[in-house]
Amino acid sequence: MYLHIRLVYFFLYTILLVSFIPISASAEVEDRTAEKPNNVQEKKVYRIAGEKHLAPFSYINKQGEFTGFSIDIFNHIAEEKNVEFEYIPMDLYQATRALQEGKVDAIMGLEYSADQNQIFTFSEPYFTMADAVIIPNHLKSSVKSLTDLRGKTVAMREDPVSFELLLNVRRTEFQLALNPEDALHLLFLGRADAFLSNKWTAEFYLEQSQKKDQYTILDDLGIPSEFAVAVQPKDTQLLSMINHSLADMQASGDYQRLYTKWFAPSSEEQLKKLRNWIIILLVTVGLTFGSLLAIYIWNKRLKREVEKRTAALADANMKLEVQQREISQAHAFKTQIINHMYAGILTFDQSLDLTSLNQRAKEMLGLTQVEPVQTTDIHEHPLMHQIFQTYEAVKHKKNRPFLFTEEIQYKQDGEFRFVLYRVIPLYEERDQMSGYLITLADRSEERMLEKKLATQEKMRALGQLVAGVAHEIRNPLTSVKTFIDLLPRKYENPEFRKELLKHVPEALRRMNRIVESLLDYARPKHPQKISFDVETFIHSAAAIIEPTLKKQGVRLCLEIEPGMQLYSDPDQIKQVMLNLMLNALDAMEASSEKKLSVRAEIENGMGCIHVTDTGIGIEELELPHILEPFYTTKKQGVGLGLALCYQWIQENNGEISIETKRGYGTTFTLILPLAKEKGDH
């Protein structure tokens, strides 16, 4: 009895002490606020997005004000750091999209996740909690954990963290809403059996709806999550300011004051609860004495209770066995799927020690022995050795692990094989790297089919070239044959010899020109790609053709973006430029205004060289054929000039586009790769 009286005094003393703490704490904050000097410096304004239905963290109250615990945190930061925050209420998906597009500077109260951490940078957490499940009272006896939600419909906000948590519960259906308040209304309407959210938000909206007595809250069923502030990765200044302010608030006690304001019960509620506890304690003391009288009866019933507990334990053991069988079946099912995939799959830890591989990987690596595969067997295989060597070299350059994809060729059993592989870093929940995943896809059959198709295409092109060569050479051969047939009878004729000397050499030169152009087209030199300055390159090409331009009265205009660098074979590109400019001269032969323009600029990450003339243009029907071999509209043309230009541009990983209008001129555009940093080619 003496002990109980001391407990009563202790509770009364606690009530008096708690009633004075808020007053003194607020007084200290007011004193510190009063001591701050006036700051007349212009404040920097940040746009802060927050969820408008996430009470009590951030929400719009009945007065239309955007308020909440997160708002008070940021108001305190604004006051301490002499900045201004413009709060923008949004739904979660709107806020994340706005931050990605740079329309806002930060999102307050965003739940940390590994996926979001790939896009944004998170501050230190300022609130930690776990999800709770809200169910109607009639389900209270049947739902005790997340696994009891099997076969039921759960309403929730579109939250990838909570959604991933419920994916582990089989046969669970979802009703997704844009915010927690809408999701809770789905539960009220009977369209869901349960509502998943954090405890504080659920309690807030249940109290607002005056239906709290009709529902039960199951606390801390999910994995603890952290509320933090998300900013763009480049905004390190704002992130540093928030982190320092949060640390200062924790140290000064201002954070605890705000926490008490929003989450701790009021002093009256504390007194009421404490009074109730004292009453309960007194009643308990009285009942304790009464319970002593029932001990004897309880001892008699103990044996029966032990039997009931034993039966319950046996039932729990049976359920555990069923659950273990389900897990074993799920593991076997997953193993069968992985082993029957067409791609080879291998996993390694951070030390590159083998942890698992599927059957396809064993077949591709020729590891068919019955004994377990050792890490040394994998590392000694020529394919895996080449993969590790290449990835380590690239990772050393990047100075961090990253996803890497490449197709390589290696020799196995006397045959060349082509394999497309991917090296994927694996991470644990808190962004801690745990190892690597390597996938292998055999592309040998695809490469063989591509080779056959390429051979067929070459044969088709060869037939087209042979037909063109025969057609082009037939005319000069006919001319030579005619003179040879007449030579015995007309050799003494001076006029005949004059014509012979005039036409036969020209015919032979034409045939030689056709053959040389054909050889250049059929057996082109491999491009020798280097980085070169476009301005110097174009001035060099213009210097070659400038005498011809002046002779024909053509005005040359050059517009070159300063500092522009290309990565191609400058000799091949110069030949292309000269061919295009010579074609432009022929097109402007009958034009009243003769102007040749060369403009070089960077567009969409590529280097573009535009060659524009004021010539007669190209007929619409001729445009699809002008890049084909032996297609020409010139009387003395061979038809291989533009075809060679197109081939050279393709060999330099470029493209040619043509814009033309009959009577208004033509523009040829060369699209070529820009030079990158040294060592990237």
C-alpha cells in the first residue's frame, strides 16, 4: 500500500512539471527570437512543393491555409536563414514532376526510396515512421498483420514504397488514389477492405470524418520510412542550408517544440489521461487484492489452460510448416524460371566471387560437369575474363560502378562467337552496393544471318554496278571499234586521222575514268578518323575551288560556328565537299544570280554543314535516285560522284539530307559526329 501511495504522488508531480514545460520552452524561443537583429537584406525566395492532403505534415485547413508540421519546419528555417519560401500545394506525382522540370526548388515531406534517390538528392530525415493499416472494427479479429490482407482490397495513395511492400502479399488487390484523403474515402464507401497510410495522417482524417470509433488502426506493420526534403542534385546550397538548419533545430530543442505542437497531446489531454491512469492504477490495486483470492481457483484451471496453449502451439507449428512449404515452392518456381531463360545469368558479390548462375550460363560457358562451379572456373573462362577486364578498365575511368552493355567476339571450340553482355550493379535497400549481375545473350546466329543478308545485298549491288558499267563502257567501245574497222581503208585520209586522234583518246579516257570511279566506289579506303577544326577545314576546301568560282562569277559565302570540331576522315569529307561544290557550279551555270553558301553549325548534338546553291534545283522524280550508282543527268557524267559521297559520309557515321525546289536552288546537308573529349573515341 505504501508503494501505491508513492506512485500516486509521483504522477501528480509529473502533471505539475509537464504543465510548466511548454510555457518555459515557448518563453525561451520568444527570448531567442527577440534577441535576433533586424535583417534588412533582400531575402532569397525558394519554391517549395508539398502534398496538400498529407495532414498533419502538409495540408490545406478549413480556412484555406497551407499548414502542417513540415510547413512549420520550413518557416523556422526561413526565419533562421533569412530566406523566403513560397509553398506550392500539389499531389505527389505533380510535385516530383515539377522538381524534375525545375519548376520548384524542393519537395518537403517526400518519402525516401532508392528509385527516387537515383533522380533527386535527399536531405537528412526529419521524421521517421512506419505504415499502419486501418480496418473496420468487424475485421479486427481476422486482420493482425500484412499477411492477413491476402484476398482483400487495400486502398492507398500511389506510393512506390508502400506499393512494393504489399507486392509481397499474394492475391492482394489495390485501389490507388492520388492522395491519402481520397484513398480513405474509398474505405468509407466500401470499395476497399483496408487503408494503408502512416498513423498520423490516418488519425487526422478519421477524426475529421468523426468515424474514428468505427475503425481500428494497426500500428507499425510496414518497414520504417523516412520523411526528408528532396532537391535537384545540382542544388547543393539549398540542401546544405536545410541539413544545417535541421541539425540546429535538434540541438536547440525547437524541433521538439514543433513536434509537441503537432503530435503530442495537449496539456488538458495529458492531465485527463494521467487522471484516468491514476484511477485505473487505484482500481488495479484494489483488484490485486481481490485477485489473490482467485489464485487458488486459477491454479486449478492452469492445467486446462496449458492444454489449450499446447494445442495452439501445435496449430501455429502446422501453419509454420505450411508457410515453409509455400516459400520452398516459390523458390523452386523462381529457380525453374531462371534456369529456363534463354539468357545466361550470373551473380557475384563485391569481391567478384560467384554467388549463383543459371543453366543457360553453364551451357554458354561450357561448364557441364556435375561438380559445383567454382569462382576460378568462371574467371579463367576466356569470355568472362574479357568481360571482367573490359569492365574494370571502364569502371576505373568512370571511378564508380555503373550499368555497362557491350557486344564482344571470342573464340570457342574453333568457332567465333558473338555475345551481348550487361554488367548491372546490385544495391541493397539503403543504396549500399551488394554485388553484380551479369547477363549473357548469344548473338552468333543473328550475326550469321546478318552476314548472309549483307552478302545478298552485295550481290544485288554488284549486278546493278555491272549493268551500269556495261551501259557506260558500251558507247566509247563502239566509237573505238568503228575507228578500228575503218582504219585499213581510211588511214591515208588526213581528215580521218584527225578524227581518230580526237575521238579515240577521249573514249579511252572516259572508260578509264569510269573504271577508276568504280574501283573507288567498290573498294573504298577505310576512313582515318581524327578530330579537326571545321573552320580551317572549310577554308582549305574553299581555297582549292576559289579560282574556278571567280572564273564563273560565283559569289562564295561562308558562315562557320567558331570552335566547332568534327570527328571524321578530313580527306574523305573534303572530297565530298568538293564534289558538292562542283555540282553546285554546274547547277548555277544558267542562273542570273550565282551564289554558293557554306554554313557550319551544331544542331542537336551533331555537326551540320549546309552547302546551298541558287541553281535550277532537282526534279521531284529525280530526287529519290540521285544517290544511286550510275544515275546522272549530265551529258558527260558517270553517275558515281554523289554515290561515293553518300558512301563516305556513311563510313564516317554521318548522314546526307537534301532540300530542293525546282528553280530556287538546292541545299545538301552533311550531318557528322562532333569531336568528344580526348580518349572517348
